Amino acid sequence: MKKSAIFFLSFISTMAFSQKVWTLQECVNYAVENNLQVVQSSFSKQLQDKSLEAAKRQYLPSVSANINNTASFGQGRDTFGRTGSNDNLSNNSNVGADILIFNNGRLEKNIRKTGYDVEASAFDVERIKNDISLQIAQQYLSILLNREVTAISKSALANAEKLYERAKITTEVGTTPQTVLAEAQAALAREKLNVKTAEINTERSLFSLAMLLQLPDYKNFDIQNVEVDNNIDAPLYSASQIIDKAFENQPQIKAAESRIKAAEAQTEITETAFWPTISANAGVGTNYFYLFNAIDPTTRNKIAQSGFFQQYKDNFGQQVGVSANIPIFNKGITKLNVEQSKINEEIAKTTLAQQKQDVLQNVQKAQFDAESNYESFIASTEAEKSAKLALDFAEKSFAAGRTTIYDLNTARNNYANTQGSVAQAKYNYLFSLKLLNFYAGIPLSL
């Protein structure tokens, strides 16, 4: 009974998940938590967190214990040159601690450098989330575009079916020649193919979005339809208005800045090798020694030996010490390491400049695309109006018998093409506008 209940709940949960209709925001929120690229980058961030924690713990003393047991067998020679059995057992135990006292701030500099690495890793995660979010928005709009194209194709198919039925009747009664029916039938076949192609493109776009979300049940995946009005405005921002803001909020820029700081801190760490290292140590220890067949060589009497615990008590001792490691000459390797570290600083600065250039190019391209797609939309809208007017004239002329079915089909194809061009330009503009607004700090939405 319990297993049946668990199975039923799992089935209901799966059905509810598969029947869910996803909004754009839900797709983005799910992807930034479950996409494999995001998950992998999050693991890299966790590794850097552990490195920072380890760097902070270097301030603590190191404590270790050591126990050594040694058994020796065979002949041995004493200080008087006499040879005899030297079978013995020895035990040594000690506990020691050491702590770093001075190294010109190497520990603090290492913590600071690792902290910058953590910052850079966090910004890397945000960058990947942004990239995934933009991919999802583009794919989401692609689905909406393909669905609108499907609707246009179905409308054209409905008109083609009406024309075919009419041509079939007029041909049967002898009002129109057989060629009219053949052309109507060919037009109907073309429109059926257009509808099927549009539906396949919609399914392909849905599959691509489901893969971005890492959804296992991609066959039942669906998104919420969003009505995108054709009354759209020109871009709100230009590249010159938002580039400074993009430099401030884009994570790839922040990551590059953090890595410059990390490179500078690494140089400071490397330079500490020029300075002495002073450390302190303290420890306690004791030992035990037992000689098998302990016999006085002179009297041949057995020598009395103290027991294990008594020797541990008698031999117990303590030690404290301070040591200094002073660098004098190491073949100039430290100097070379510092020079390499400074080169890494320049590399990090160059990376920042390159990241800024990439952001500038992306923002400028987004502006160009937005302006171009907006003008394409305006031109396509005007072309659609003209094509619709031409279609109306062609339909009236065909009904009056003053034009051929070929002219009518040409007018309908032109109108359907202009409708598709309007939809394509509209969704291209919408994505470029969302991209431009994204660089301006406006969250993705529909």
C-alpha cells in the first residue's frame, strides 16, 4: 500500500511537471539553477571558497604527534670493544607544534589574493547565467515567431482550401478550364507543406529550449504564448547612453578587475621570498628502552630495567625553540618569479581591456541590430499593407472573372511572405531591443 501511494504521488508529480506551461521568467530561473554549465561553474566557485578557507587557517599552529617503535636484533660492540648480544626494543613518543611568526605578511597577502579569486569565480558564474538567460530569451522568441508563422501558414492554407473547393466546383460545371483546378490543387499542396514546415520548426525550437533547460521530458515541454503587439516603439537607449553602465554591471568586466587585483596580490606574495621566515616550535616527548638478555658482562648478573610507565615518567621532557630561515642566494629564482608575476599583472590588465572592448562591440552591435530590425519592421509593415491591398483587388478581380487564378495565388503568396517578413522583423527587433536593455541593466521580460 505504501509503495502504491509513493508511485501514485510520483506519477502525479511527473504529470504536473510535464503539463506545465513555462513562462520566460520561469525558464530563466530554472536554467540558472539546473543548466550543466551553470552547475559546473558553481563547483569551480566552491573550490575557490575552500581555497580561501584553507588560506585563513594558515594562521593556526600546526600540531602533530609521532610514535616510533624499533626492535633491533643481532650482535653489537660496546665502548670497550666487547662483542655481545644487542637485542633491544625502543619506543619514542612526542607531540610538537609550530607556528609562523614572521614572513612579511605572506599569509595575509595570500588570503587577500584568494579572496579576489573567489570574487572572480562568482562573477564567472554570473556571466554564464547571463549567457544562458540570453540564449533562453532568444530561443523563447524563436518559438513565438515559429508559432506566428504557423498561424500565418494555416490562414493561407484555409484560403487555399476555399479556392480549391471553388475551383473544383467551377471546373466540374465547365465554367473554368482544368488548368484552374490544377493550379488550385498545386497551391493547396504548397500551403500544406508550408504549414508542416512551420510546425516542425516550432517543435525544433521547443526541443532546443528544453535542452537549454536540461529537461528530461522534453517531448511534453511547452511555453506560454505571449501576444506581441505590432505597435512597437523605437529603441529606448543608444550605445553611448549605456556603455558606462554596461562596464559597471557586466560580470565579465568585474571578473577581469578582480583578477587584476589577484595578480597584484600574487606579486606581493612572491616578493615575500626575499624576506626571512621566522617560526616558533614547542613540544613534549618521552621514550622507553628495553634490552633483551640484559646481563652485566663483568659479573654476568642480570641487569634490572625500569618498566614502561616508569621510563615514560622519568624520561619525559619539553622543548621550545625559535628558528629563522634567511634567504641568501637561490640562483636569482625569486627575482625571476617576481618578474613573471608582474607579467601576469599585465596579462590580467590586457584581459580587462579586451573584455571592455568585447562589451563595447556587443552593445554597439545590439544598437545597430535594434535600429536595423526596427527599420525592417516598419518597411515590412508597409509592404504588408500594400500586399493586402493588392490581394483584395486580386480577389475581387478573380471573382469578377477579370484575372486568373495564377494572379490570385501570386497575390496571396506575396501577402503571406510579407506577413512572415513582418513577424521575422518584429521578433528580431524584440530580441535586439531586449539585449540592448539588458546591457542597460533592465531584466529580461516579455
